[in-house]
Amino acid sequence: MDCKIFDLGLIQFKPAWYFQKEAFKAVKHGYIDSALIICQHYPVITLGRCANRDNILCSNKVLAFKGIRVFEIERGGDVTYHGPGQLTIYPIFNLNYLKKDIHWYLRQLEEITINSLKDFGITSERRPGLTGVWVGNKKIASIGITVKNWITYHGVSINIKSEDLANFKLITPCGLDIEMTCLEKELGRHIAITDLKNDLIRRFGGSLSFGSKDASALGVKTAPLMEEARR
């Protein structure tokens, strides 16, 4: 199965969300086999299907002052934060060609993340009953997905940069009383986002045959997307 890589760079959440939906339609209609969308987001809070809005701990005025928008979206889970210090990966995979098992797919996302963090010297793990990846009692990667027609979208966010952790204090992450961590905090040194990106692309490849493409391969009008992303 051929998988196309779409690196959107640093982008606002809304156009990336739109791009996911276009990729989903491309996979559903057989224009491409699968897609791996990789990006960083400007500061944003998203609320999943099970979210309690009370888990946003600050006022709309504070969010507006910080330039943080809020979106209610179709992924599973509660509230989370995305920022430029994270790497977010949206696999648009057709599970009809892999395994029609959502729990299996979630464990695969966790396993890929755990193995990639291991490449950087971080020992991480799952926690029973909780989706995501943890370093001890601290969460380093959040996972929230949607599956329709056995095609996946949304995905994994991995915390990399220390300066981005402060915004997690604005929410109750995933609706849990937990501490968030990141690669730089755990390793005590600078980590280039590109290094983790390349490692994850390699690991997501697995038995899939990856081929690089730019966003125009889906027929998406990239200029308006990028223009909106800069706003």
C-alpha cells in the first residue's frame, strides 16, 4: 500500500483540519491509498467528542489575549492543547487494508511513538485504561482519532519543546489531573523538531511504501490554505 507524506509545516488548526478531510475523501474514493499528514500548530485548544468545556480553566478573554482559538472537533477524547512546540501526526489510513480493529490501531500509534522516543533515549510506556504515551506519571504524547468507513483521521501529538508546556496549565489535559512533559524536559537539551519528524516518518513507514508529495497532490488549493494559516 502506497502512503503519501504531506508536511504542512507550521499551520493554523482550521486549514489543517480541512486538509485532513480532503485527504480522507481522497483515500475513501481511492485517489490515494493512504496519507500521513505532519504539522505543527499555532496555539489552539481542541475539544473532542467526550469533552467537558469546564476543563478549559481560563476565560475566553484570557484565551483571546493569548491568541488561542478553541475548536470542537470529531475526534475522541476530551480537551487538549496544540502548539508550535509539538509535532502532530495525522495518519489517514484505510484499516480495510491493515486491520479492522480500532483498539489495535490505537496500540499501534502508541507503539510507534514509544519506539520513536526510545530512539532519543526516552523510556516511555502505556498506562492501562488510558490512551496515550507516558514517561512515569507524566504524559508526553496525546492520541485522539476518528474512524469512518474504517478510514482514520486525527492522530498523535508529541510534546517536544519546553516552552510550549506552560499553555497546558490553561486546561485539564484529557480531563485528567496529570502533568505534561516533553522531550526537551526529559532529556535536558535542545531537540530539533525535524529530527523527530524524520524518525516518525521512518517508523510509520513499516511495511507501507512511502512516497513524498506536496499538498497539491490531493487537488487541494494550497495557496488559500497557506494564506489562512498565516492569519
